[in-house]
Amino acid sequence: MARVVVDVMLKPEILDPQGQAVANALPRLGVTDVSSVRIGRRIEIDFTGEPDLDRAREIADKLLANPVIEDFEIRVESASAEVA
């Protein structure tokens, strides 16, 4: 099985209220060396055969991301990258 990972993030010029809330909360946890936080989504697509990056890009562009306000990156994840 081949896994393709799609990371979706708001475009840099779009405000990220969730990220800002996390960044504002960090000093209460004693973390003072973080200047900003951006929050995104990770979507995993498992293909039965070889990973189809063109198909994954089409899925991301038409279904997973809003191209007006979001960017996405696609990559193949190796089986050894899984963490327990």
C-alpha cells in the first residue's frame, strides 16, 4: 500500500486565528521563544498500488483544499516513516 500525504495550510497572507490563539497561549506555558504559529491539516491517502501523485494533486485541488485561501503540498510517505 502506498501512502500520499497532503498538507494543507492557509496562505501566508490569510489570518490564522487558531494559530494566533496558540501563539498567545504559549507564554502561559513558559514558552517565550516562539514568534508565530500556523495551524494546518494533514490528510493521508492510501493507494492500493503505486502512489499516483497526479491523482492526489487533483483530489487535493478539487476536494481537500480551498485554492482561494489555502496552499497544499503533496508527498509520498515511506512505510518506515510511521511512528507509534
